[in-house]
Amino acid sequence: MKNQENKQLKMWPAIIQAKCPRWRVGKIYANSMYSFNGQNIYKTCPHCGMTYEREPGYFYSAMYVSYAFIVAELVTLGVGTSILTGSNNPWLYIAVMLSVVVVLAPFNYRYSRVLLLHWLTPGLHYRTDLSRDHSENQST
């Protein structure tokens, strides 16, 4: 039971740092989230060689995850703006929501793909044998 909990705890740092879901070591993106060059995803994991885009158009389904992010952000912003200001002015809500959505767009783009790879891809699982080999190689 404790080993299962440790495995789950290691998943969150891998998701936050956008690491490969198979080995949780190699990077998924070649550059930072807020880069002027855009977000470039590697074709394969630089560490284990796993192909990230499992089939042509695979990441189109990440739009559903991104949509869920945007809905949660907009509802939170609308309720928060209402509680903090008590205003009935629709332009205030539009300005707040649009500005935050524009700022969070790179976040939504990146983490919708990361969550798609880590949680929503059937047959793609963390390989403890690869992780064990990696930790043994680093300790020697």
C-alpha cells in the first residue's frame, strides 16, 4: 500500500514539470511555457524515445481538457469578481475574464496536453522497471 502511495506522489511532480509519462524523466516541451518562440513539443521523449503524438491528430482531444480548464477558470473568476466587487457592470466581468484567459492560455495549452498524456491515454502507463534501472544507474 505504501509503495502505491509513493508511486502516486511521484506523478504530481512529473505532471507539474511536464515530464514523460512513461519514465517521468524526459521533458515533453523543448522550451518554457511563456516563451516568445511558442511552445514546442518534442516528437519523442529525449530520454526513453517514446513518441508523444500517438497518432496523427492525437492532441486534438486535448481541446476538451483545455475547455474544462477554461470553464473552471471563468466560473471562478465570475464568482470571485462578484464577491469582491459586488458590481453588476458586465464590462467589468468581461474585462477581468478576458484578461485572465489571455494570460492563462499558455498554461491551458501546455497542461491540457500533459494531462492527456498522463491520465487520459489508454495503454500508456508509468514503467517502474525503467525507473528502477534509471535509479540504479545513477547510484553506481
